[in-house]
Amino acid sequence: GDDPAELGRYAWFYDNANEKYQKVGLKEPNPWGLHDMHGNVMEWCADQYVPDYFAQIAGATDNPFIRPTTVYPRSVRGGGWDDDPDKLRSAARRGSDASWKAQDPQLPKSMWYHTNARWLGFRIVRPQEIPSVEEMHFYWNSADQ
């Protein structure tokens, strides 16, 4: 809903998360039955972070994807357990940083394993149609790693 007074029923954030992420599904779902869409952990996205994102995608409602040209920064959105209520929106975006994987034990370091970002997660999605090999490469291997 749009009532800030009800936020605690639906989201984990700075005021109620006890300085850590929480088990998924403990808060009430949104009207579509989805839990933890805002707060708890921020969502790692595949697209490049650009400060003027909304200006760049103006009118591009079919595919508002910004193809990455570098590994960092990628878009992170939705707010997390350490954020104030104003950051708990999917439109609240920020850029990722290489320091988030400082403790990654793998060599070479993983593109996805962000050991220092305890506030970061990802959302599993399933495409309606299986993408072609070319489409998969375009979206998932588009920046130098």
C-alpha cells in the first residue's frame, strides 16, 4: 500500500530488522502474494547502474535494460534491512561496488559472490519463453568480467 504507517507489516528495514537480514516470508505479502519485494535485502540486477537511469529509459517500456559495459557498477534496488523507509522502493536504485566482494575466497573472484554485502540478494525469475543463446549472451555476458 501507500501508507507509510503500515510499512512494518510488509518490510524489514532499519527500524525493525535488528541489524541483519531476516528469513523470507515472515512479513505479509503484497497484493500479488509476493513476500519481501521491498526491504530485507536489496535486489542485485543485471543492468548497468547509471545515475540518470529514468531519463535514459524514458518511453522504453518494453525493455528498460541498460546493457552493461563494465562489471561495476551494476544496479541494486529495493532497499534492505539497513535502510530507511524512503529507500524501500524498486525505483530506489544505487550502484554496486567491487569492495562488496573483498572477502571472496575464490580466485579469480566471482562476479556474483558478494561476501561483504550482507544486505544484498537476488530475485529468481523465469522467462515466459526460453531466450535464444544470443539473447542469453547479450544479457548475462555483456561486460568484461
